[in-house]
Amino acid sequence: MSLPRSQLILESLKRESDECGLSIQNIAINWLLENPLVTTVLLGPSNNKQLVELLER
């Protein structure tokens, strides 16, 4: 994926994040959970605060 395309995707995710009040990480996790081809989502928080933030939504 080219850098400009990646930047456009990230900007779109930031707008969506602001509109729905979710973090980009939560949007990505929710997308994975809704994808029927994905059977497992592994989270890798670095600390307890990150874990709580990931599991809140």
C-alpha cells in the first residue's frame, strides 16, 4: 500500500473515530469482529490501562 493511500485511510479512520466517539483501535477491532473470515482477534495491550480502554467498547 502506498504512503498517500495509507494517509487517506488513516485520515478517514480519524474522522470516523471523532464522529462515533470510538478510538481507531476500537474501530479496527470491531471491524475484525464483524468480518466473517476472521476467527480470532488477539489483543496485545502493553499495560492495564490499554487493556481497559480496549475492552470498554
